[in-house]
Amino acid sequence: MKLTSESNKEGLAVKKYAMPRRGEEGTAKINGEEVKTIATAGRGKEYTYFVYKNVSLYVEGRLDADTEFELDVPDDFGAEEAPNPRASTYVSKKKAKNPDGSVPAGESNAEGAPHTENRDGKEVAVNPDGSLVSEDAQRETLEHGNNANDQIAKEEDKSTYPGDGGDKPADLSDTNPDGSPIEQPTEAPKSRSKKK
């Protein structure tokens, strides 16, 4: 399909595409009808979107509201129902929060993370807005924290020297446990390859 005008006989290529939700709104005269347009720009290019006979279309460039355009379409061109607006594929980068305002476990950040306070002689978890974290969330956090500490202790046990009952760090000297010297591997002679 081509969109032509008195000043542009070659015409602009017209393609089907859903109308954007945002952009600069305007109008254009196409085949004698005034249609609503939305102009967008980005990466050095401009586009104008419009709906003609319930079909969403676009062209590269801007359409002048005062210019009369001719769109070459067949007689049976059009749709019975108006097109739906373009579906948004935007995904928020903000972390979700629990209904009580606390941040889900494993997804916390320093700014939105609950902290502990001493209230009435008892240490409690408090959300950034000052409200208390629910008892279930507090219990889950405490259980998760204890499991993490147990895991760290297990990792520390693995890093000790196993031959001495785990009390002494690994010996990284140049001798074997029986006192004999450790043999150092010798390097293989380097070969030179000749390119032909």
C-alpha cells in the first residue's frame, strides 16, 4: 500500500501495526476522511500511526494535517471492529512486596528491607514505614537466618585440615605429612612449530 499526496507522487510505504499508547496526537486527511494520528520519534526516525476503516497502519515520517493524502486500498478494505490498543510488554523493575509491606525473602534490597528495633524490651522486625512485620514473616526470617548461620559454620569446618581432626588449618608447606619433601613437577621441553 502507498500513501501519496500532491507533493509526494512516489508515496510512502504503508504497513499494518498497532497504534502506540503514547505519542504526539494529531489528525490527517486520508481519502477525504479525517483520521486521528499518533506521531512517535526515536533513534533518529519518525513514524506516524493512524487508523483507517478500523485497520491500524503506520508510515515512516510525519503526516501534515493540512495535506490531503490518497491511500490505495481495495474497495473491500477495512475491518468490522476497531482494533484494540497495543498491548504493553513493560515489566516493572521494582521488587514486589508482601501484603503487609514487607519484602519477600530472597528479594530484599537495603532500602526496602525491614530492620530490627527494640520495642518494649523485645526485639522486633520493623518495615521501612515503621509498621511491624507480620509474626509469620518474622518467624520465617528468623528460621532462614539460623539456617544460613548453620551453613556458614559447616563451610568453615570444611576449610580446616582433615588430617588433624579439623582443628588446624591446612598445612601448605613443601613437605608431605611424613616429613619427606614434595616432588615438584618438571616442565616438558617446549617445541617450536614451523609454519610453511
